[in-house]
Amino acid sequence: MSKLDKDHNHSNQNQPKKNIKIAFFINFIFSISEFFFGSIFNSVSIMSDAVHDLGDSISIGFAWFFQGYSEKKQDERFTFGYNRFSLLGALITGVVLISGSFFMIYRSVPRLIDPQPVNYSGMFWLSLVAIALNGYAAWILSKGTSKNEGMLNLHMLEDVLGWIGVLIVSILMNFTEAYRLDPILSILIALYILYKTVPEFFTTMKILLNGSPENVNVERLANSINSIPAVKDLSHFHIWSLDGEENALIVTVLIDPSDIDKVREIKEEIAEVAHKSDVENHITIEMATSKEELEKGYSHNM
């Protein structure tokens, strides 16, 4: 490979991180600005969207970090590799978004009872800037090919829609001075964040606690393995997700002592069944030739 080809490949590998980096700085700087202007304009809807944008910027920051960090190979410290570290980023982002949403609902409810004047003119111009910046970030990420970029592009598009809501409310308040629209929009944004975040938060927790993957029918997989003619019984059946995408399986199966010479074929048949249930790479199959060995998860010395 020529030096020019190597430089081109290196540039292609760095492009996702560069795109995510640009989107991170746009989102983070603007989310801090939102808190500042939301306070000046006395707008809880802007403050709620600031929580949303801050959560997104944290997500983007972790994605930027893990885009490179997850490429590290497994080592003696982390024999499964580093992909699972991305779950920590998702968990922290979830905590920020959930706590921030509840806080904004707490702030907004009194404003429903006792509406406060809002600087709707400032809201209008800030929303235009926000739509432009978030739209630019979405455009940058839409040109990428990595999964990280695709997911973050959806976040940016959601932000654009949220700011379109702020823009509409600012226009309505300009003509009607219906200041209750501001806390109503704030609560709607907070509820939307909770609707999107809470399920993801619990899914991430389940993965970290080695829960069964959502995309695998555990009972059906166990029955399929047990229905293989050479398999008499099974135990120590464990299935979990490494990072929400890759699944792992450990199982001990009971075989007849006369089938010892068919161990390779039996393992291949079990692996094929596992592959059909979205368990591709991390499959450990132990063999036992007696009930005692099966209960211990014993691998017969063959």
C-alpha cells in the first residue's frame, strides 16, 4: 500500500471522530448558553431544552471518546475488550437527563399557577440561532457512516424539532402574551425526555447487571439446544450482552459417553442454533457425560 493510500485510510478512520468532535463543541457551548439566556429571558422552556441539549452533549462527548477508546484491543485487564465502557456514558447521560427533567417539571408547575412575563423576543431570536446550529451539527453527522454518527444525528434532529416548538411558542406569546405556554412547553419537553430516556436507562442497567438480552428468546434457545438429538440435558446456561450489541453464551450439555468422538459435531450444531438467536462470537460449550459432571458444569477431558 502506498503512503498516499495509507494517509487516505487514516483520514477516513479519523473522520467520524472529527465529525463527532465538532457536534460536541457546538452542542456543549450552546447548552451552557441556553442556561444563561433562559435565566435572562425568564423562560423555563429554554431551561428545559438546555437540560436536553446538555444531556445530548454529554452523550456526544462519550461517543467521541469511545469512538476511539472502543477500538482498543482486549488485554489482560479487560479480556472482553473495551466496548462495554460505552454503557457508562449512557448511564451517566441518563442520570443527567432524568434528574434534570424532574427538576424542570418542579420549576415549571408553579409557573402554570402563577404565569410570569417572558422575553418572547429573545426566545424568538435564540430559537433561530439554535435551529441553525443544531441543523448544522445534524448535517455534519448525516455525512458520516459510523453507527455513532447515525445515532447522534437523530439526537440533533430531535433538538431542531424542540427548538421549532420554542420558536412557535415565542411567536404565539408575541401576539397573545399567553405566558402559560412557556411552562407548558417546558413540561412537554421534560416529559418527552423522560419518555425517551427512562426505558434506555433501565435497558442499560439490565446490560450492566448481566441481564438476558432483549433480542434473544432465552427459553426458546434453551429448548432448541435441548432438542438436539445428541444433547440429553443442559445446565449452567448463561446468556448476557457485552455492550447491547454483542451477546455471549455459556452452557454445559449432557451427552452419552458413546458420543465422545462426536464432540466437535455436537458443538458445531449447538453453535449454529446459537447463531440463529443472535449469539455470534462469544460461545462457550462444556461437555459432561454424567449427571454429576453436569451439575458441576464439568468439561469432560477428551
